[in-house]
Amino acid sequence: MMRKAGYIQKSGWEVLDSEGIPREVLELRIHGATLCIRLEELSETIAGGLTASVERIRQNWMQYLEGIAGTARVSRSGRALNIELVNGDMFTVALESLKSVLSLEERYATVVEIPARTIPDATRNHLITEYCGLFSPGFQSRTAGGKMAA
């Protein structure tokens, strides 16, 4: 079951990168954390299937890019942008709604959390000795003479 985790919007703010150059970003709010994706990287990702960096934003007197928080890539089906953070959390946003935000037709697009994959319990590695010989249930119910034990 996927549930809403936040939103993504084009705020129009410029964020300073590590060299002090202002970059236009797409703001990503997930569970109260403010992250972003650079617009030029995102457009390349949507067009060519590459990955884009998801970066943290630090607020001082202005907003700064603080470091990599994860990656974003177009899904295999081509209908969503999947976001994977470095802590293993995964999120997705529909590509159509994201394009609507980029073209300013919509203000924001909903980001939903992809549930963590649960690893199924490993099946028991049964040994062949459990089914034959001295350890088989049929052998244990018989006596040495071949008659059923009472």
C-alpha cells in the first residue's frame, strides 16, 4: 500500500551550489525534509533515461546545496520518476503530473512512498536424510523386523 509522503513543486527559488553559482531547482518535500533536484539534470533524466542527483538544502541567510541525498530516475515503464534516498527509502511521482508541474500547468505533484520490500522467510533447506534412512518418519514407526510398532 503506497501512501502520500510529500510533494514536489517548482518554487522558482535559486539555490547556491558549492561554487556559489545560483541553480534553478525543483523543490522536493518528503516527510518534512527539504530536498531538491536541479532542473537541468531532471530534464536530461526525463529525456534520456539518465539519473539525477537528489540533494539536501541547507538554509542560512540563503539556501545552499548541502550534499547528495539520493538519486532519481525514470521507471522501467516510463510512467513515473522513482526517487531512492541514501538511507534506502524509496518514493515515486507520476511522470505526467511532474511534467505538468514543469510546464507550470499545476503547482505541485504528489510524492508517494514505495513500501519497503519485505524479504520472504527463507524456505528450509531440507536435507535428504530427513526423508530416507534412519531419520524418515516411516522407518521410525516400524521395528527392525519390518512389522508396525504397537
